[in-house]
Amino acid sequence: MLTARRIVITGASSGIGRGLAREYAAQGAQVWAVARNQAALADTARGHPGIHITPADLTTGAGRRAVVTAVERTGGVLDVAVHAAGFLGPVGVPLAGYPEPEWRAVFEANVTAVHLLHQGLSTHLDAGTAPTVIALASTVGRTPRAGWGMYAVSKHALEWWVAMLAIEWPRGRAWPMRAAAMPAEDPAAVPAPEEIAPLFLRLAHPAAPEPSGSVLDARDWIGRNPWEGLDPGATRQ
């Protein structure tokens, strides 16, 4: 269903990012898997010839340029960018005592790096088919909980960044995605990447009908067919 779709996914060395990279490749997409750890990325790609690894620290200009260059070297056209990378920072620390270095580092990773990478990829997305941006949000970005500090603040900011993008970018579609329980919650309550993959797969399809800018919860699609109601050859206008 995603044959010939060209997808960049960050945070692809583990967890949701790794699972989604493999799911996209299994559906025929060409995937650029991005993360800092080259060995872990190689493990993500093992057995999946559609995955091309790009080691990069996205909080640096050099790292972001590496991703843009990887896309340019294979034609310069991109259909989907999935921003799954993120930094948790300290949990259980009240705002009054939240350390400044970690405050800056979490916002840099979760918001600024996403924004600057999008700027670098924007012309390549505009050259794609039904170009799409998906950003991994969190429940604490919408309903704050004490002790989650800059992680909660950054995820709220990320949702609003996506909302702004959806308004300003008529050429493409953009969605913030709540995909899992918060880090450090009961592991039994956290769905596996393959369980929450259906909605991510659906939104990467060029005919996905969900309104751009709407906040979506991947848990709502657990156990569902991601392609229900979609024409395999259609493209949303």
C-alpha cells in the first residue's frame, strides 16, 4: 500500500521509531531511518532492504544537513516526514528546581530540531506526492501532570507547531500523533510499536482522509485495518 512512498523517520534506532521504520518498509516504502546511534540503526535496517540509515544528531546543523543530503542523493523528493525522536529529560522535578541545561536540551530536541529539520526538508516535501508530516506528541502535552517539566511543555509546543504548519501549508498535510503511554508508566499499559502502527501507516498513504491539523490518537486504531476505506491507487486532492 505504500510502494514508492519516500519516508524520513527520526528516532529510528529504537522503540516506536524503529517499529514504524520496519512497518513502512514492509509496505513497500523507501525509508530513511535517522538517529544518532549508527549500530542501532543498522539493527533497525537488518533484513529490511527498503531502509536506508542516516546517523545524525538532529540538534546540530551538521546532523540536519546529513538528513537533507541523504534525501537529495536519492532524487531530492520526499513524501512523508515522521518526527519520532525526542528527549525526556528529568521527571519528577518541579519547575522551580528544573535545571536550565536540561530545560534547554529538551526543548532543543523536541521542538527546535523538528522545526529546523522541516525547514531543510520543506522543498523536498513540496516536490512529493500528497506530502505529509507526522509528529509524535504526548498526553502530557495536552493535559499537564506535575513533575513532567519541559517534556510536557515541549510536547504542547510541538502540537501547536503542527497546528501552525497545517494552516500555513496548503500543499501538504500535518498531524500531531499521541501514540503511547507516557515514559515511566506501567510497561504493561504501553502498547507495542506494531500495535499502534495502523494509524501511522494510514496517514502515510496519499489518500488518507483525516483532516490536516487534527490531533489523533494511535490507540484508537489498535487492531484495525489501516487501509479501511482507502483506494490503493488514489491520492487525496
